[in-house]
Amino acid sequence: MKHFTTLAVPMLGAPLLCLSLATAAQDTDPETGLVMAEGWETVRDNCTACHSADLVTQNSGSRNHWEKLIRWMQDTQGLWEFPPETEATILDYLAEHYGPKEGARRPPLPRTLMPDNPYPTVAEPSG
Ligand code: HEC
């Protein structure tokens, strides 16, 4: 029975950790998950009619990427045209809050910082 007490600590800790991570991030709309910043209601009103907001929040890219995506939906998926100010609001919001994920991954380590190859018989590129 002793192992139950040791398990209880990490199991209680996990939800608390999730809570503190969530509050450290920007406020998000509980319904759509969209970051609640300038323009988010415009995005909610125009971008969640056909599909879940998850498609939006799980995507990321430059303003150009988002613009191409909107054009693609307008050309092929029946997305309506936006007045220029509305489109600018949407693109500003998306580029700002769902922008390119640069730096989300560190660059690969140089070979000199890697441990020795444990399989020395495998041919290594020369030079
Ligand atoms: C008229 C319907 C409609 C509206 C409104 C709409 N979309 Fe879409 N969107 C689609 C369809 C259809 C797909 C393809 C869904 C699929 O592949 O399951 C899609 C796919 C996407 C994808 C995924 C693209 C990919 O590479 O897989 C993203 C991101 C997206 N939409 C963002 C938006 C944004 C941002 C808006 C608001 C400007 C928006 N959508 C409004 C119809 C719409």
C-alpha cells in the first residue's frame, strides 16, 4: 500500500501545474480558445462558421501565409469577401497571435558538441 502515497503527490501536482501554465499565458476565450486580444471577436465571427476555431489556433504563419489561406478558402471553400478594414483586422490579429513559430525549436547541435558515435563501423561522410 505504501506506493499509493508516493504516487499521490505527482498525480495531485499535474492538474495544478496545468492551471498555472494556463494562467501564465494570454487570456483565451473559453469557447473558441482564441487569444482575447484586439480583433479577436472579428476573427471569431468570421472564422468559426464553417469549422472549429481549433483549425485557426493550431495553425501559424506569417501575415502572408494567412492571407494565402484566406484566398484559398475564398477561391475554393465558399469563404466570403471581407471589407478591406475587416480583412486587415483579421490578418493583423492572426499574424500577431498566430505568427510564425520561429525559434520554437533550437537549431541542431554542431557535430563537435555531439557525443561520440557509438556505431563507428557506420560510414561517416568524409570532410
Ligand atoms: C465558408 C466557410 C469557411 C469560413 C468562413 C472559414 N473557413 Fe477556414 N476552412 C474552410 C474549409 C472548408 C477548410 C478545409 C477544412 C478541412 O480540410 O477539413 C478550411 C480550412 C482552414 C484552415 C486549415 C488549413 C490547412 O492548411 O489545413 C485554417 C487554418 C483556416 N481554415 C482558417 C480560417 C480563418 C482564419 C478563417 C477566417 C478568416 C476561416 N478559416 C474561415 C472553410 C471556411
